[in-house]
Amino acid sequence: MDKRKRVRRIFDSISYRYDFLNHLLSGGVDFYWRKKALKLSNINENTILLDVACGTGDFAIAAKKMGVKKIIGADLSLNMLKLFIRKSDWSKGNLVETVAEEIPFKDNSFTNITVAFGVRNFYDILEGFKSFHRILKVNGKATILEFRLPSNSIIKAFYLFYFKNVLPFIGNLISKDKEAYTYLPESVDEFDAKVDLKKVLLEAGFSKVIVKQATFGIVQIAIAEK
């Protein structure tokens, strides 16, 4: 099974438990991460936002609460998009079933793009970022929130134990999809080993990239400007 089909199957399968597990397994800190990333992006009421790998909409909903009026969500999982609509009436008619590498929008359409914990699911990260660069307006920003392995050895050991033992156990228990919650730590490991966000964003054409860390270095926030 290719990566695109595998990711769609996993997220379609766990969609009905996705929000609950997200908040439970992160201890609710995921709300803080999204808010911090949006503040760093300087979004406002004039922002035209595309939330890629939007899932059930938490990033987009947070942006809406911070004053953004024009928001489109994009995800490859139809089940996740259906839940997004249930959570927010305004999203109906503003959601697109697509992947990052093939975004169906014209050049220079958005001032901002956001992605929370979705880049490691792209089947071609460079192509996804090139797609971002194409549809952003000049001076537009792509904000990426993604997991990483902490550099501190003690925190890293605890983190790896949690990700490889506790998370799959709880995830499987609640979602009944064993593959989904073994895929998550595997994908974080692979992403951390192979992908330098700043380097790939610059390769995709972005002129300026800053990367910040949060919560003992387990999360990174990259902001790339066109």
C-alpha cells in the first residue's frame, strides 16, 4: 500500500476518536502549541488562510477565534472533514479533499498556510512545500507545527518510551486500530532522522525560514516566508 492510501486509511479509521485521543495523549498541550504557532504567524482579520492536513479543524478553529475570517481547510481524509463540519458550521463549503502536493488553487491565492502535525504524512514533502510556495502571495507565510525528537537525553528517553509504548497501547485500546498508533511514533522517528524543515523549505523557494521549539523540544514550529 502506498503512503497516500495508508495515511488515508488510518485517518479515516481513527477519525471518530481523533480529537479525544489528541487531547488525552498530549495532556491538552496541543491547544497551546497551535495558539503559539498562530501568534508567531501574526495572523489577523485580513489573513486569507489555507489549513492543510486540517483534520477535524482544531488549527483552523483556533485561527477563527483569533480573528481570521477567510479560512479554507484541506485534508485527504473525508471522514476527518465530515467531523470538521460537525464542529463548525462555517466550514461547510470551505473544505477540500486533497493532498498538499496537488493543492487545487491558483498561484498567489493565500496570505498564510498552516499545517499541524501533518507534514510527516506527505508522500513528497518537497513537492508539498513547492505547492505552498506557489499558492502563497508575496510575503505570505507557511507555518508548520510538527513533532521532533528532543535533544536532551533524559527527556528524549522518556519521550521515546511514551511514544513507543504508552501511546500505541492507549491508542489501540480506544481507537481499535493498532496500525494507527504504531504509525505515529514510526513516522516521527523517520521524519526526525531524514527531514530538516528549514533546509527543505528553503529548497522549495522560501526566502526566510525561522524554526522555534516548544515544550522541552518535543515540538518544532517553522515559519517560512515567500
